[in-house]
Amino acid sequence: NAGVTQTPKFRILKIGQSMTLQCAQDMNHNYMYWYRQDPGMGLKLIYYSVGAGITDKGEVPNGYNVSRSTTEDFPLRLELAAPSQTSVYFCASSYSTAKNIQYFGAGTRLSVL
Amino acid sequence: AQSVSQHNHHVILSEAASLELGCNYSYGGTVNLFWYVQYPGQHLQLLLKYFSGDPLVKGIKGFEAEFIKSKFSFNLRKPSVQWSDTAEYFCAVDAGNNRKLIWGLGTSLAVNP
């Protein structure tokens, strides 16, 4: 059982480039989340989804886009990378929000230079 | 706005010392409470959770936490820490069924052998 899988693990981007961070879960979870983690700042929610075709903004959505075409996949898109987007990105999923136990992927470390 | 406060940002202990990490939240209704741990270079994983019932909950690796409703607190404890407990610890609260967790900023724990 793979759980939550994120790719790539590491990436270096130049300013203005775009990329997609992939996230897939095989637990049939309805709810999926994207966070960024910066040193000393905890986790900030970027976007979340409550099911296929439904997404909503979190605390820090600017500069990012998401889609949820299937239950399994929840990719995060950076259109015009900026140095402020240098961070570690975590994807998480949960079965329900009644007892919102979130399961995390291993993370993607992104540097924008 | 709902918030979670972790009082200790950095804690340094020697092996066998006792640990208590503070967590307070601001929400007057029913809450679900979580502690997550992030070992160096790894993803977040659930340490323990409280949904209802006995306010003293036990988690993995000898950790426990006590929910004190009157104090809006959910402090994490361990009687005797080990070097392998070196990690970052996050408190999170699910309040009001708003589909999202509210996260504290985290506490970095270093245990010296």
C-alpha cells in the first residue's frame, strides 16, 4: 500500500518557469490537501479538494493552481515560478472530515533561483 | 479566527529527561486534536489523536497527551525521551468541521545522547 506518493522529490526551477507537482493516493480518500512548509512557519494550506471536480483555496493560494479530475490525483501547478515559492511542498489526504486524520506524502523540495 | 499556539519553538533535552510540549487552541466548540511528528528529512506522521472520551490519549513510541477542555489545551508528554525522538512536533486542531486542520508552528526537539 503506497499511501500518498509525491513526485518529484527535488526540483530546481528558474524564475518564470512552470512546473507541476504530482500527488497521488491509493487509499480512496475523498479529501486531499496541498501544504507548503517553510522553516519556523509551520504548514500553510495552499489548496484543498473535497472530491473529484471540487477544489478550494487555502491560506496561500496565490501563484498556484490545482485540479482534481480523479479521486486519486491532485496535481499542483506553478505557472510562473518566483523565489518566494522556494519551499517544501507536502500533499496529504484524508478519508473524511468527521475525523480528519491526514496522511502525508514524502514532500517535494523546490528551489526557485 | 481559530488558531493554534505552540509555546515552545525549540527544546533541547538530554536522553531520559521528561518532555512536555504545550499546545493551546482558540475555539469554544467541539474539537478533534492531533499531534504529528516529522523526523529529520521525513514526512509528517500521526503521533496521536483525540476525538472524544478519555482525555488522556496514548500514541506511538510512548507519547501521550492530555486534553483539558477548560484550558483549551492538548499538551504532549513523554516521561523519558530518547535520541531517536529528535524531530519537529506539530499540534493541529480540527474545529467546526470546516474540512481543514489548523496547525501550530511546530516545536523543534533536539535530544542529546
